[in-house]
Amino acid sequence: MSIPLALASGTGRFYKHSAKIIRFARHGCTNRPFFHIVVMERRKAQHQPVIEQLGTYDPFPNEHEEHLVAFNFERIRYWLGNGAHLSTPVAELLGIAGLLPIHPRTYMTAWRNRRAAEEAAAKASESGADANKAPESKEGGSGTS
Amino acid sequence: MSFGSNLRMFANKASLCCNVNKVTLELFSRCSTVAFLQYDKDPGPSFSNPDVQKLLKSMTRVQLEKVYKKRSVSDNTVEYKFMTSEQLEKQFRKAAERAEKLIQMPPIVKVKEDSQKVISRDPALTNFSNTKFVIADITYGVNSSDRKILVRQTDGTLEYAPLSIRKRINQIYFPHPGRKIRLPRMFEPEHLNRCLANFQYEFILDRACVQFDPYEKEYHEITTKVYNHINESKRFDDLRSTRHFGPMAFYFAWHQIIDDLLYDMIKQDYLKNGAELVALYYQLNGIDYDKSIHEKLETLVQPQSTIQSVLKPKASDDMHEEIKNAIGKSAEDFTADDISFEFIETFVKTKALKKVQLELALQALRETNDEKKKLYHGLKKAHGIS
């Protein structure tokens, strides 16, 4: 599958009153996703010509342990003002970026991660106690909040 | 003793020579290349002060041959054309104007410190991801320095990105031509020292201008290292007529280590520049001096514009000109030299660190100048002009 890369200003044709959505379009290659954040007609498939590219998102952290996200906030505000919808991942990212309120799903991920960390820590301290027969919980404090 | 307050040294340097008495320590740190001299207050306003700029530009001594010398760039082609003398003159004028732009000095400003500005804290977001998110606003038509770049930490804090991240992200999304995302290896100490040992000063400084912004700490460290090395090797001519000469002179004057540069200027018979350097020293260190010297020198010595040096008439009928060409100096030059002599001598007597050396150089120059003067008057008499 090869997607011709168009200008960020977009080549997609659209109706004035059709439903638009700001969403990801998967680029990159096999096993290495890279997402463009685009605005397009809601009914269209992700690899159809887009109305406009509004940013990028790299789901793999880079060598400095960072997720790189880029938004063209000016155009995003324009399209939101024109009534464009948002896909959940984009809404989550916009919440993380501070443009919108934090998406509920981000909070869900957060407490699920915290709970998993707590459980893992408890399990580790338990198994450690079993193995040593001496309760020396040195990593018991991690993941609590 | 007052000089010591504006000098800061590396801690190890200070501990090395703590048993030496204070005066020697000061002298030592002023002349040593190891000491990294910092600006104790913002040098930006002083550097962009029009008077200072004028002095620095005059000291640079622009020569078109050096500004337009062959460089190690991909395109070094030369185009040959037939032209009338008017067209040629026009081209020279254009070239001189372009040279003015090419030797614009990179500014010296103070190091910008990181300030943490938090936008929001949200403890409920703790652990929402394993890694932090860096969010860049790529809206068109925004300046790199004004661009909003934010970081969402894994504990849910949303804050403005520190300078190091800002620089990297700006370079990723809006690359600056010639600048690298990772630090070029030539700026690592071992390679930098090798470059310095080969006296590739202009190369290092040019590349530092591209790679760093003037407010970065690395820029200050590298440039001061180069300037100190030049001060030690005394190869000031390498930077003369480049855009780095002004900042170098500014650095020396600010940190009161102008002796070697002044000695070089006296030796090369650039007395006017020497007087300007001393004036710059006085101005940057808040010492009062007679400012009328600038006017005096300016009325006597016309600022040698870059165009005039190129469009010099080959032969002239004027006897004055002929004598001047034979000796290299005119009557005005001699009086200007006398004024500069006096000005520099007072500096050498009161403030200089290498008094003996400078006095000897002044003495030698004065003698040759006297001889030239005699010759000048003799020639004038022989030609029957008074």
C-alpha cells in the first residue's frame, strides 16, 4: 500500500455541509506506525485524499523517551469552530496538549496503569518475602498514590 | 583588586592556585586559556550600543579580498564578464554593500537560563503513559522563538518545554539550514582542541554561529575558548576582516585582557585601531576618558570605506598623493598618529598589564614614524611644496 503524500494544505474535495472529522491517518510502514492528524469527510476511508493535514503523532517514543506530537492549533480551532467531529485518540491527544479538557479515557488509562503497577509491586514484595522468608520490602513504595 | 570581582573561574582552577597571593592569581586567571570567563552582567545593551558598534566595525578593517575569499562550499564558481568601467564600478559598489551584510557581527548577549513554567498539575493523570509527551504548535508563520512547545510529564504536569527540548523540536519540524539535531563532533573537547591546534578559528566560529544561538551557554563556552586561544597564539590576523573580530575585541575589552591585541595593533601600525580599542576598554569598564579623540581622529583619517580601497585611482598628477603613496602616510596621518600615541601611552602607563612590552613597541613605532616623517618633509622640500 503506498499513499501518495499530498501537501499539508490538502487535496481532498468536500461538500460544504458534510460531516467532517479530525482523525488519524496511518502512515509509516509495516510494524512502524506513524500518524498524520488530518481533517476529512467523516464518511471517507482514512487513505482518501484529506481536506487538510493538521499535525502528526509518533506513537513510538524517541531516544530521549518522548512522544512527539505536533498540532497546527490555529487550523484545529478553525475546524472545531466549523463543527468538525473528533475521533477519540485525537480528542485524547488534544486533552493531553491542554487545548481541550482531559479526555475521560486518559483518566481511565491512568488509574488502570496505577492499579496494575500497585498490583505488580504487591506481587513482587509477596514473592520476595516468600523467597527470602524475611520481609524486607524494599520496592514496596513504588506505584502508590 | 577590583578586577577580581568580575572574574569567575572553574573551581578546580581556583583550588589549584589558592596558595598563590591574590594579585598573581588575578593576573594568572586573566591570561590563562583554561579559565572560562563569563559575563557578570548582560553584555547585550553594551554590544548593540551604536558607539561600540562603530568602534568594533572600524577595528575589523574590512578588505573585500578577504570577505570574498574562496570558501569550502559546494559552489565556488567564478563568472567572467566584459564590462564598461561604469558597470564595473557599479558591480564594485554592489559587492561592497554585500560585504557589509556578510560581515555583520554575531551579537554577544547573556546566557539564557531555563525557567520552569508550569501550566497545570493534575495528579489524577499520574502514570497515564510511560513516557512524556512533547507537543509542538506547528501553526504557520510563527517565529521559532515564539513557537509554543509544551511537555506533558508522566505525572500529569503540563509545562513549557526547557530550552534543550525546544531547540531539538524546532530543528525537527522547522530545520535551520546547516544546523544538526545532534551536536557535531567537532565541538566535543578533544576534537575542538585539535581544530584549535590547527588554528582553524574562523571555521570553528562560523560553524558555532550556525549550530548555536547566541544566548546558549555552549556558544559562549566555545567562542571564549577560541578567543582565549587566539590571545595566546597571537594570530589576530586570522580573524581580521571577518565578522568575528568585533566580538573578539569586545570580549577582550570587557574582561580587561586587551594587552596582546593592542601590542599586535601597534606592531602592525594600526594606531587608530589601537586608540579605538583603548576607548572601547574605557567605555565597557565605565572609565572616563576624553571623548573628543574620536572626532579628532575622524576628521584627520577618513574612514577607509571598502569601495574606495577598490576604486583607487592608479596614477595621479598631484604631488601630495605621489609622496603619500611613496611613504604610505600623509601629513594628516602623522598628526593622527601623534594623538593616538598619546592616548595609548596614558593607557599603558595606568592600566596595562604588560607595560614594558607595550612601551617598547610604542617606542619602536615612534622611531620608525619619526624617520618616515623626516623623509616626508625631505621629499616635500625636494619637490618644492610646503
